[in-house]
Amino acid sequence: MPPDPMNEVLRNLPLRIGTYVPDDLLQAWFAPAAEPQNGSGAVSEAALDAARDYGWKFECEFTYDADRKEGVFWKWVPAI
């Protein structure tokens, strides 16, 4: 699981601002025992699914960018 301060970061995250997390931390925080995808060192599906679920607890979206090797949590902007 992420360290407790991450809960506060996501809880207080302003709209349209992202919090970026490197893939090694995503793996360590969300699925340390899972094997990375295809043995390539990429983050496992289990870690990505757990990160997505974690984000929803704080009303945050989550996406993973394999090219940048990081995930991002953000709060979506409702239609105005």
C-alpha cells in the first residue's frame, strides 16, 4: 500500500492537477508479489488494477503511460 501521506495528497488534490508515480513505486505499493507484465519489467496488471481502485477511493482517475514509465492520478473536471 502507498504511504499514508499519499492518501492526503489524493484527498486534497485540486482539479486538473496530476500526481505522477514512477512505475517501480506503483509495483512496490500496489502488487509487490505480482510478476511484471511479460517479464519486461513493466508494471503488472495487478498493480495497475489496484492503483485504479485506490484512486477511486479518493475520486481520482488513474492512467498508466508505459512510454513514460509512470502512472498518474488526477481529479476529473465535471462539465461546466
